[in-house]
Amino acid sequence: MAIHYSEQTARPLVPVGADPFHQWVFADGTPWTAFFRRGSGYLLRFPDLADFEVSADGRSVQGFPAPGVASSTVEHLYLNQVLPLALSRQGRLVLHGSAVDLQGRGVAFLGESGRGKSTLAASFAAGGTRFLTDDGLLLDWVDGACRVLPSHPSIRLWADSEAALMDEAAVKASAVGSTVKARFLAGDGIPFCDESRPLRRIFFLGEGRVDGLVIEPMRPAQALIELVRHSFLLDIEARDLLARHFDDLSRLAALPIHFRLDYPRRYQALPAVRGAIVRQALDQPESGAP
């Protein structure tokens, strides 16, 4: 992915002396990530956890843990938050989503945090289907077709999903201080696809407030709005990259591959949900779909 990453010695997270040009916050208003300009590059601050200095071109990242923060926490932040943002500075298209390999085709799931992206990917993987990515969905255009590129081979799960989907043989990574989610490493019980796959479907996950399974196509304008909402972008003020990003999203939204997916959030419903996804993605191709 053409990024040089290094973790540096711990240092205090001293005040920056300027207001961030952008922030990510949790639903309750708690700050999660502050975006600053630092010289020609960027400083990404995760309060009480770590700073990351990112070069202007997104090809170099240095991580600085706060004193007492474990290296595993810094690695987790880099892989799941900073890496996709750095790739966006290279003009790459990265979305908040998971993806699996269904018979050689990439099927992706996008949605807000807590909608079940990782749970769906883990559910497929626990059943023997290889997953491509857990959260950072990296897409690329190759010979006019959109492809899903594999990400780091791990899946993060909340405790209830872990209990419902993972067996005792599943290998956990070291615990991290920034989340109570457990990270499971790919292996015999969680197969991983390390090759790119042509993108077949994108399913946008609903809130789960439905009585039964819902799969319905989305118009290009609807898909474009959702794709914008679920994009990783480091610099929301960089007009050249924003224009390229919007062009990529518009091109992607024009494909007849976008569907709304919603279902009751019950683990016992997942086999039926997986079956419906497979049938829709593989047995019912639309004209013009890859």
C-alpha cells in the first residue's frame, strides 16, 4: 500500500496551539480524533492515546503513543483509523465497510458503527467463506472494473458477537486500550482472502428495526449519498483530492450493485441472511453488473 509506518518513543500529548480543522466525535459528543495541520503534513490526535504524524502525500506515518499506552493500542489505531486516512491522501478510495469473497466476487457491507458490518463478515468467515476486510474497504479501478483489495487479516468483534460466532480455537490479538472489541486473527477457523476481487455488490446496512429480511435496490443518487457518508477522508478541504474522490464515488454509484439490507439483529437469523445475500449477489445478476 506504499506507506512507511513506524512507531516512535512515547511522548506526552501536549496542546497543539491551534484549533483542529476537523474532528470525529462519538454519538455522545466525546471527541475521538482531532485533525490538525502540522507543517506540510498532518497531526491526528486520539485524546489520551496517541498522536500520528502523516506526511502531506500520505506515504509516511509515525505513531507516538501517550505515556503508558501499549503498543498494541497504537497498532490498532493505525490499522483501523490512520491507515485508511493516509491512503485517502494518496487519492485512494477507502470506505467504512467490510467485505467477503463469494465465489471469486467481492461483496461489501457498509454502515454506521454498530450496524453489524464486522458481524456479517465474521459470520461468513465462521461458515468457511473468506473475508477480504473488516472495516477499511479499499477499492481500485482496474481495466474499467472496480475491485476490492484485501486489508489486514483480522476481524474485530463485540463480546456478544464473539460468543455467538467464534469458537475457542480462534486466535485473538493482544487486547487494546481504546476499545473493548476483541480482534481475531485470520487462520483455519477464520479464512482470509489475500487477493483482490471484482466488486459484485454493496449492501448498506439498516438499523435492524424491521420484522423480517429486507433487500431492495437503491437508485444511483441514493447510493452516492451513502457512499459519501461512509468515506475515509483525511483532508476535507483539499479540493483536488475531493474532486477526484467525488468522481470515483459518482462512477461507483452509477453501477447497478447497490442495495439496502436490513434484518432483525438476532444471531439465529444470520444463516438465513447469509443465504439471501448469496442468492441476491450471485444468482440474480442485473444487466450491466460485474
